[in-house]
Amino acid sequence: MQELVASGVELYGRLTSDDGAVDDFGFDPGLVDDALMPALRPLYEKYFRVEVQGLEHVPADGSALVVANHSGTLPLDALMLQLCLRDHHPDHPRLRMLAADLAFQLPVVRDLARKLGHVPACPENAERLLLEGALAGVMPEGYGGLGKPFDERYRLQRFGRGGFAAVALRTGRPMVPCSIVGAEEIYPMIGESRTLARMLKLPYFPITPTFPLLGVLGLVPLPTKWTIRFDPPVHTDTFPPGAADDALVVGKLAGEVKDTIQHRLNEMVRQRDSLF
């Protein structure tokens, strides 16, 4: 018991300090590999039983922007995506997720986000990661995808203004469409409380069949079967200088990526044998 407590104290100290950080975002690859990924691996392998397809489309010889759908009420899909690439891609890349500001405002969550290599989502940070050769990840639906009602599952929400496509154009890096099926059903959102959301300063406060009715137990996700699929990259290095400032070009590219993901989601949902 004493060893367990000591380990917990050590882990908390590492989370809340800059020890092990390799950049000013607070990314700690040693802690990720030694403690955080091992903690997530049983969820990935045994609980959600994630199947991965199309890993050959994720570039092994340079940086890229992985663009994925977002869902599930809580952002477990981002964590499973990171683990997927770290464990199963031949080059074991470290995916750096672009995360919403809220992730860096909540106690404990902000420390985990920093250590996992997440960075505040803005064009400047995205460009910096890509130009430094990192594999970056973005979920353009944001809270619109994460907190959408259950009856709208697998219908992509607005992809913002296509800023991710402008970043890809500006850096000349490819965009890899990524479709995740299974996360939509882990916390079926049947309603929300706007009053509680305002009180707690959250973008939404979900109501599911088990939460808040069952309290903490209601936070246990349903053991759905997941599939993560990567499609061929959309290349941007052939566009002329200044293309990133052309709203028509940016919108067309962003729409192409969104349409690819929506088509793939429709196909994957139609072909899956069972939710569980």
C-alpha cells in the first residue's frame, strides 16, 4: 500500500511540474510512454477492442495533419487516436493533438493534456508543430461534434471555417482524413442542461441514460467496438504561394476532407456487424 501511495504521489508531482518536458507546451514523452499510455492501453485493447485500418496512409517520412471526426461526449476518441498511432504505426509517431482551450483550464485535465503533448488549438501552434516535423491531429467539429445529440450520431457538424486546411496549405503538409466509429455510442447523449452548463462554465452539460442519474457510475462508458480508419492523404504542396489566403481554395480543400470522412463514416456504420 505504501508503495502504491508513493507511486501516486510521484506521478502527481510529475504531472504538475515541468520535469521531463521537452518543449514549452509541457510535452513529456517519457511520462507518456511509462505511465499514461500503459494506463490507456487496456481501454484500447480490451474494452473498446479498437480495429485500425489504412495506417499506410499516414506518412512515415514527414509531418502531416490528421483530421478526424469528434464524438462521444467526453474526448476519449482523441486519446485512442494517439495510442493507435503510437502502438500500431510502423514508425510509432507521437500524435500532437490540437485541443480546445477548456482542456487547459480544468484542474488535472490541463496537466494531463500538457504532458500528453496536446497544444492549444490555434493556427500559430498548428503551423509550428508541422514546420517542426511533428504529426499533428485536429478534430474540426470541436464541441459541436463532441456534444451532439445521440440522434445526430455520425453526422458531421460544421468544420469551422476550414482553418486546418489553410494551415496545411501554408506549411505544404498533407492532410490525412481519419474516421472513427464506435465513440458516438459510449455516452449516448439524450439531452443537456443549459443551466448547469452555464453554472459550471462548460460548453454543454450532458444527460445520458446513466448520467447524472447514477452519479460517478454514470461516467463508465459503454463497451462499444471501435474502428479507426485512415484514408489517402490530401496533398497541399502543389498549390501556388498564397493559396492559404484564398477562401475558395481553403473551403474546397476543407470540404474535400470533410466529405471523405462523412462518406467513410457512412460506409463503416453500414458495414459493421454489431455495436458491441
